[in-house]
Amino acid sequence: MPLRSSLLESAVVVTGATSGIGAATALLLAERGARLVLAARDERALDTMADACRRRGGDAVGVLADTADTAAVTAIAEAAEDAYGRLDAWVQSAGVAYYGHLADMPAEHARRLLDVNVLGYLYAAQTAVRHMRRDGGVIVMIGSGLSEMCMPYLGLYNASKHAVAALGSTLRQELGLDGPHAISVCTLMPAAVDTPLFDRAANHSGKPARPPGPPVGAWRAARRVVRLVTHPRRRAHVGVAGAAAGLASRAAPLLTERALALWGRFAVLDASESTPVTDGNLFEPDGHEVRVTGEHRQEDPSRHTGSAPWPTPVT
């Protein structure tokens, strides 16, 4: 079901709103006049982002929240109700990554990644459904091309994105079995996207992380998110490579697994350089800078927004 009202009248939650797809989505929604509840872990970055959204035509409130905390997720929904008296859409974009050998991944890092990337999505879905059961709404979960396939050195991240796809599918099934409802659950599965994730991820591999192949632009992915909010569909892909690899993994799983292993050996990490071990932003935000894009491609936001390009970092 589509939104019950136009974006101008809708209250939309965006988590992970100060970086990457979440930040780009918030800015695009602001240009459409949406009422935004922005959630992230860094207060200064949230203030910057809320100001940027207001300057671009939307209304915005920021909520300091770690989506791995059930109480924090509840507070996000309550902020929407307090500020706007409604909750129409929830875009769950918060996520973290870890690069390294799966067999060597520390237990505390594994727990933290699953807390954010899986349980955080579960808590968001549960909270959104509670607030949308009466009047309906749209839930958009940001999955990945890795929701349908795997790459080496991203073991638990692969698993978490598979879990996101499963959560979305199960939620749609159960809502349908409960009877008529007006809640749409959408899963976006983009190919590698040029966001700050690669530089901000936990990395115990000793090599710099990079996109496995030419990355999709963050603005392009965000534009698809906005489309899902206004015109929901069950699943959507961004980028031909991700969709093709997902199709190949279903048609020829063993061959695709071996091919992706060989490709990922060179594509996921830059073997020509070394980098110190870092926990990145896995446990704590790594700075106050709001960034939409990474450093792996050049993209003109005006192609996707119709307005002048936004600075990177966002100001």
C-alpha cells in the first residue's frame, strides 16, 4: 500500500541519517517537503543534518540513538509522534561493517555487528508496525546485493544482509496472514554503493577496504529509496551487477560461489597497500562529519535531485 498522505504531510524516520544512503535519502526527502525524524549516534552530526534538511525545504528533528538499543528505537518513534502526531514511513539505513577473516573475528565484534545490522532492523520493524497498524505506512529496509550472495572477508556482514532479506520476507508473510493491512515492507538490495562505509568500517584485515567492482552512486541508491517510500514494492535492486550476481547465485550457486571467491580475493581488499587494524565506527561514531559519498567515484548530485550539487561533507 502507498503512503496514506503526500510526502508534504508525511512523517518519515530515517536511521543512519548522517552518512551514506541514509543521509542522501534524508536530503532528497527534505527537498520533497517531508517531515523527518533523523536518527544517528553523533549529536553534532545530527544537528548538521537537521539544519541541512530544513534549508532544503523539509522539517526535521534529530534523535540521538543507537538502533541496537530497543529503548532508543522506541524513542525514535515517540519523537515522530510528539513532533508530527504520526508515523508514516520508516527507512532503516543504520549499519556497520567488519573486514577480516571470519574464522578470526572477535566475539565482541560479531555480537556488535549482529546487534546493529540484524537486531536493530528487527527492533525498528517491530516498533514501526506497532505505530502503523491502525493507519498503515511503509517500512524500507536497506539490504544489499550481499543479501543474495557472499563475498570473502565480509563474512558476518554477508550473514547480516541475508538476515535483512529474511526479516522483510517474514514480516510481509505474517502481516498478510494477520488479515487485511496497509503496511508495506520493502527491501532495497543495492550493489556496492560509494558511501563512507569502506573507510569507516572495522577492518582487521591489514589491507584497505574498497568496493568490489564499480560502485553505484549513493544519490542513485537514495533516489530509489524515496521511490519505494512513495511507490512501495516488495524488493528492488540498484545496479545491474548486484541483480545479475544474485540471479547467477540462484541459477548456478556453486559456480557463482567460486567465481565470487576468486573475484573477491582481489576486489574486496587492496592487496597493494597496508593499513592498521581499526574498529572504525563499529562501537562508537568516528567523528562529527556528515558525508554522503565515499572516495571511489565521482557523482554529480544534480543528476538525481534537480538542484545544485551538495557539498561533501554536507554543510
